[in-house]
Amino acid sequence: MMIHNNIRYAVNEKESLWVKLENSVKRILLYGMGDGAEKVLKCLSERGIKLAGIFASDDFVRGQSFCGYKVLTLFEAEQIYGDFTVLVCFATKINEVMEHIESIASRHELYFPDVNIYGDPSQVFDENYFENNELRLQRVFDALADENSRDFFVSLISYKMSGKIGYIHQLDNYSFKIKDKIKRIGVFADIGAYNGDTAIKAAKDFPDLHSILAFEPELHSYKRLYEEFENNPLLSHKKSLLINAAASDKNGVSTFCTGEGMGSYVKDNIYNRGVQKKRKEKTVKTETLDGIIENYPDFIPDLIKFDAEGAEYEAIKGCSAIIKQHCPILEVSCYHKKDDIFIIPETVWEINPEYKLYITRSNVCFPDWECEYVFIH
């Protein structure tokens, strides 16, 4: 795919979804309930865009209301409103659900609004956001190391502007597996290890892997992580260092919001302030990867994976010495907040400007979740 070298002209979508909705004469319905729907409602309200109603998958409809709207089934919504515009307000990687969304898209105008998972819930990727950050986006675009990454980046920006499902499909056309660009990994550092799923994947992908260092702040997930390292033959024979703490830019404590699993996050990092997610709060320990390596030099990583639920910036800053001195490969999630798309590269380059930059995503899903930057020295 040949694309223009200027990001403004490379991206075909000049009108954002939000402007399109402002000018639409169709009724607008949300598909889904929960945190995502609340954020989309807030964005619509701030722009004076009228919402007609909300529907959900049949198994979730029990005659309830959500944010003042009676929750309908799709059949009920079609009986009442006929043709309408659908805004999907949740993420999924379940094939059956994705196929159902495709089926709805075949008979209704359908979009995935791009809203922050963490950070300011009203911040959207629209014409003003693009214009205000064009130079930073252009710098990232110019730095991407191969044509696939540039094509991916253009499709990603096009999705963020338009919310169109077709651009999400394009992301998978341009994706690569990180193992295809790496020859040998001996030590893997897993920031946001959850229940050990990414450690297991690393053990499968890299046959030379002998040591794993893993951070997981949420206690229930940490216990599952520990059990996985005890019992899973892919992990049990590896040298391991498991840390029940949040990787950060300083040692100390922090407020942690937990849903007992995926989606838990550090509340008081600089980009998560003001998050509206409803979670229990507790205090967790924070540690820097640099500090850990000072005490355990055998775990100097060849590859660091960052999936810190919105705290990637702090986690990267907390391993500045490692990045500067040892130049490990960095695999960094970049879909939790709008600004991730340029702040993450800027943060890494500030520490070590010699990294080559790629972008891909690790799983097929809706919408653009699982996108990640890969930095290779």
C-alpha cells in the first residue's frame, strides 16, 4: 500500500465521527452498557448530540434501564426505530460476538467511537485533536521503521477519526508477530503480568528463554500468577522473580483501583487522574524496574513487555537506566489513552533516541485494542 509521506494527506478521513454524528439525521442508538457506554454518552452530551436509545445482546436484556434509557434487544430496537446508526460501546475478541457485530453492520450504519479507556473520558480524536497534535503524530509517522508499520499507523489514525470498522480490519492486515523480528530472548520482564498469560506466550515464542521477571499489583491476579509459575510446565522450570507491586517511576505506595482482574489500574498516575471507572480502592506498593535490577542483576531483561493499564509512562520512566545502558527490546501497549500514540515514543526516545520503532497488535479484536509499539535497538 503506497501512502503519502505527510500524515495529514495519508489519512483519508478528514471528518471525524463526532462531526458526522452532529450532522446526522438518523436516530442514534448505543449498543452495550457499562463504562464504555457512559463515556460515549458523556461525549455525545457535551456535543449536544441526541441519543434515541440503548440496546444490548439478548442475554443481557432483563427489562432494566441504563442511564435513564430502557435497554432494548436488537429486535425491539429495529421494531421501534427501523433504520438507525449504531455506536458500539464495548470491546470484544470473542468470535461469535464479533460476527454478530458484523451482521448488525451489514444492515445498519455502525461505528466504534474511540474513547479513552483511562484518562479524561471526554477526550476524543477529532479534527481539533488531530490539528493540535499533528506535528507529534508526524514525528512518530516519520520514525516508523517499515512500510507495514506506516500502513498500520495510517489505518489506526483513520479509525480513530472515523470509528469505521473497516479500518480495524486493516490493522490485522498490517500486523506482525513480535517473535518474527527477534532472534533470541533469554530474560523476559513482564510489566502487568496478570495471571501469567503473557509469560506463557513468551515461553512458547522464545525457546532460549530461561528467566522471567514479572510485576503484578492486583493480589488475586498475583496469586494466580504465582500458581501458574508453580504448576505450569512451561514456566515452572524457569528462573523467576515475581513481584506483587505496580511498576512505576518511583518506589513507594499508590492508590490502586481494582476489579479483581483485568482492568485494574493505578489511580494517581499523572494520566489516570479523573478516571470515572467504578472500582474498589486500596494501597499498593510501587517499585521501579531499575531498582529491582540493581538487587537482581541476573534478571537484566532482553525484552520488556509493558501492559500497565494506563501507567505505561511511569513504568517506562522507572527503567530508564536499563533502557539507556542495556537497550532491551520494548513491547509497549499504546491503546489505553489517546496520547499514548505519541507520548510513548517520545518517552522512550527521550531516554534512548537510537531505537527503531514498529507498531502492531497482538490479538484480533474490536475495536483497536491490543495495539502496541515495538522498540528495537
